[in-house]
Amino acid sequence: MDELDKQEAIRQFIVSNGLDTDLLDERDEALEAWRLKWEGLAKGFMNYLQDRFSAIEQRLDGLEQLEGKRCGYRED
């Protein structure tokens, strides 16, 4: 079997097994839509984390001030 016959056999194998069709072309939604959804989810999650850390920081600041007042320290 020469090189040309091998290439033709490979092409026939690919076509006969349906490997020549692009499954992404058959999808209802484009990859761009999925990318935008993912970016929205990631941005929302990061905003949530930032809000939670800010709330924790505010609570800790409040506790530090309360503890300072109880111990008789004054903030200058």
C-alpha cells in the first residue's frame, strides 16, 4: 500500500466514523455565548467574595475598637 492509498484509507475511516463533522457547529448556542455566561459568573463570584471580605473587615474593625474602649485605650 503506497502513501496515497494510506491517506485515502485514513480519510475514509474519518468519514465513515463521523469524525469529519464539527460538533460545535451543531450546538444551539455559540461558544461566545458560553464564554460570556462564564465571565458573568466569575465576575459575580469575585464581587461576592469582595463584599464578604469587606464585611468581615468591618466587623473586625468594630471589634478592635470595642476591645480598645473596654481596655481603656483611645484612638488618636
